[in-house]
Amino acid sequence: TGMVAAYSSDGRIVEAIQILEVMPQHGIVAWNAIITACARLGHCATALGMFHDMELQGVEPDRVTMLAVSDACASSLEKESHEETMSASVDQVAARMKGFLPDTVVATALVRMYGRCHRVAEAESVFRDIANKSIMPQRSRVSWNSIVSGLSQNGRGREALQVFRVMVLEGVEADTGCFASVLGACADMEDLEQGSLVHQEITSTTDGNTLIATAVVNMYGKCGQVSEAKSAFDQISRKTSRTLVSWNAMLTAYAQNKHGRQALSLLAAMDSEGVTKPDRVTLITALNACADVGALAQGKELHQAVDEEMSYKHRADVSVATALLNMYGRCGSVEQARRLFEAMPRHDIVSWTAIVSAYARCRQAKVSLQLFRAMELEGMLPNEISFVSIVSACSAASLVEDGRTFFLLIYRYAAGPSMEQWACMVELLGRSGQLTKAEEVLENMPLEPDASAWRALVAASRLHNDNERARRAARNAAMLVDP
């Protein structure tokens, strides 16, 4: 048993299992050593397999077993595509864990597992039980943090924020993970007001660390506050050390807010400071920045880095390949975009949209429409973003009639265009000089135009020096922003 524990703690799982197999008796301590080590090292399927073997041999799990297995179960579901199989494992593990209640530590682990497995209703149910003293003793700080994290990770940001506020009122101190989750919720909702308040609370109650500071950068970036994001990013270097995740957060803040040149300057700074090899987030974000500013030369350098320095995993990654395709297409190198498209092992809706848009942007509307038909034949249903991207590409290339054709295709897949799609149509007409038609679209569309739709007309009117129409559209936009 001692040798199994020693090998397990040293990460030598194969040797530990070999020793376990020749032991005359397998006690719970030996099983726990291997299962815990597997879960810690990310060998989640092995951890679950060992757990099942342990049960088959009639060894009863204890609290330590269930804490390790719950983490392994959640991690497996996050990685696996076979959700139905993993869901059965979640049910089996949860049933076992419930046998240890009212143990608050196990209950908290159950909340965390349910949250990570996207089963928020079950997580909330267990969390409510922890508050019932006739069922369980009390909620711990970790219990609160687990439910906040679970809600945030599952798109329930508003509820995560509400639970966080109740937690603070009850005098429970948030930990690093909780603050990061709440900031993530504010970022997803683009709620600058609440995000700023949480940032103030962090500043007044903790010294902060790289995880929290990175979450602050991400929140301000998602909320469009690039200068605040940069200020938070600069603070990381003064107080703690920057990680690749920190650099990626700032890079994303620049790229998402159309500060492509700053994003590429930051990428150069990463290289000069000897930051570890970029990951897929770095690559995709930097390639998108190149696409935004037409930086073909830098895009080619990134492509070379993918080919020469990145692992096969990155080269075969559909998202990285699509970002390369998109970069070449938006930089006018449609032949290279097509070669990349045809070399991809599989295509998703994003890669199809990128290649269709690339040909539209290069004024090859016939090819663009042919590819769109091929996409349909492949069973890929265009989504809202697909049409926005394609119509915008037609607008950039002044292909008004082709843009109209794609716009009308929206009705094949939806009840009607979305607000963003209508705004693209306004931009298409306006940029081509058809300002009266663009304004008529705004006045007669079935949806109430929002500020962004009116701003599209403002930009087009200024482009064609129609100052009176620009002022009129600007007034309408201002009324919607600040009634």
C-alpha cells in the first residue's frame, strides 16, 4: 500500500496500478491513492475506471474517494463528446455521494460537480439543502463559491451575481475563484456597472492575484473599456507575474474592440518578453487582429509559426485553421484561403461562412453563391452570424444585388432578419450611395431600429457627404441611447 501511495503521489500511475494488481488484498487507502492521483493529473477516465473496478471488488468508497471521483467525473464531461455516456456516470457518482450526506464537504463537492456538468438545477437543489439545518449543518464558504461558479459557468450570470450579493450580506468572504466567476458573469452580460462594483470590492478587500487581475482585464475588455483593461493589465506586472492567460485576455480585449494594431503590438511585446509559446487562443485572436487591419505579412508570419512551431494538435485544430482561412480571405488572398479550406479535415459553419465571405469580399459573387449552395448541400445550416458576415462582405465589395440575394435567403432559415442583419442591409445600401433606400429600410422594417442600425446610416451619409441625413440619423440614434 505504501508503494502504491508513493508511486501515485509521484505521478507514476502505471507502476502504481501494476503493484495494485499483484497485491493479495486491495484496501481503500491504495485505491484512494491511485484514484486521487489520476484525478489530479487529469487522467479522468482512468480514475473513473479504477473507481468502477474498486466497486466490483466489493470495496466501499469513503469520503476521500468520492471527492476525487466527483472532480474526475466533471473533468471527463468537460472533455468528452459522448455526453450521454458521461451523464450516466454523473448519475452513478451523484447517487454514491448522496449516501455521505449530510457531510457538508461532500455536499459542496456535489454542488461543484453538478455545476461543471451543466446540471444547475441539481446543484441549486443540493445547495438549498445545505441551508436546511435539519438536513445538513451549514453552508461553508466553499459551498457559496461553488454555486456562484456553477451559475456563472452555465450562462446564469444574473443569478450568480444575486447569490454573490446574498453571500456578501451574510458575511461570507469570497475567495479568488468566486471573484473570478462573478467577474466572468459580468463580462458575459457586458454589465460594466456591476463589474466595476465588483472590481472596487476586490480592491478594498484583497491584495488580488494574477487570476483575479486577469478576470478584471477580461471583464473590462468585454464591456468595451479598453483603457481600463490595459490599466488592470499593467497592474499585473507590478504586483504579480503575468501568465499566458493574462496576455491572452489583454490581446482579446484589443482585438474584440477593433484595436487590431495595438493587439499586434502586444503580440510583439509577448515575444520580446520571452512569453512561453502561444496557445490556440493567442493564435486565433492574433489572426483575427491581422484580418481586421489587413496585416497580411504578419498573418503569414503567424501561419509560419503554426506550421513550424506548433504541435500537430494546433495545425489540425479546426478553429485555428478557420482563423487562418478568415485572415487570408479578409486580406484579399482568396486563393490561399481556398487552399486552406480544401485542406481542412472537416468543415463547420464558421469555416464555411469564412470562405463564402472571402469570395464575396473579393467581388467573386458567383463563386460565393456556389459555395453557399455547397454548404447547404453539406447539411450546414447558416446561422445569424453567417448572414451578417456574408452581407457585410458584399457591402465591403459594393456588391449590392448579391448582398440582397443573400439577405433574402435569410427567410429560408428564419422567420425574418434580426436587427443586426437589418443593420447590415442598411450599411449595404448606404455605402453604395443608395441613402434614400437605406433610410426607407429603417423606417419600414418590421423591427424597431436600434441605435446601431441608425449609426450605420450616419456612417454612410457622412461617407457620401449627406450631412442633413447624417444629422437626422444621429438624432434618432442618440434618442435610443439616451432617451
